[in-house]
Amino acid sequence: MIVFDLKCGGEHVFEAWFASSDAYESQRAAGHVRCPLCDDGDVIKAPMAPSIPSKGNARPSPPSPAMVKAAMTLIAKQQAKALESSEWVGTAFADRARAMHLGEEKHATIHGQASLAEAKALVEEGVPVAPLPMPVIPPNKAN
């Protein structure tokens, strides 16, 4: 594996791992390498500094508020896109996901609410679920 510092057309610098330099080039040419902050596909290799370990007591600088806002906006945009083709099932999520897993109900893409205990039980039972990175507003509460 090899790590590259990459830079998009919006001047965001980020790090990505690839199997090889050729893998990076083929993924970039296919349009699979995109900026995680602004989703720009115009990505190039950024100049890289040699790997010198930092002092043990040095703290990394926190991301700027603009970078955090851009990242959160992109996450929200991608989550909204994913939810467009998903059915809101509300608090019936755990029961519906379990029924689909057991073959009692036709498979569908769903999202809804589950308590921490329900989510843990689904994971322990091997039901493929994943939490959404941001709160989802139920359709009847959206304005």
C-alpha cells in the first residue's frame, strides 16, 4: 500500500491509500478519486513532505470551521441522496430489518429509528445494519 497527499481543484488537501501508483492513476482516470470535502473529481497529487515523526507532545491543529462545515454539508448531501430510494419505517425498523433478514419479508432498502438495545440485538443476530452519520428527521416532522 502507498499513501498519497492529494489536492482537489478547490485547494483541499487530503490523504488516500492505494495499492500502487498505477492503481491511483487508473482510479483517477476512471473518476473514482474525489475530494471528501467538496466531491470535486479534479484531483492531483500534492507535494509530499518526508515522513518525519513529530514530537510526542505535539498536538495536531484542529480542522478549520470551514472544513468542518464543508465535510458536514457533503455528508448530509450524500445521506439525503441515499435516503431518496429508501423507505422510512419509523420505530418498526428493528422488526422490519429482522423479518427481511429471516426471509419473512421481501428485501427492501429501509431506514428508521431503533433504540441502542434494538440495534445491538440486530448486530448480534447478524442482521446487516448501519447507523446513519447524522440524525434523520422523520418525514412527518420535516418542514
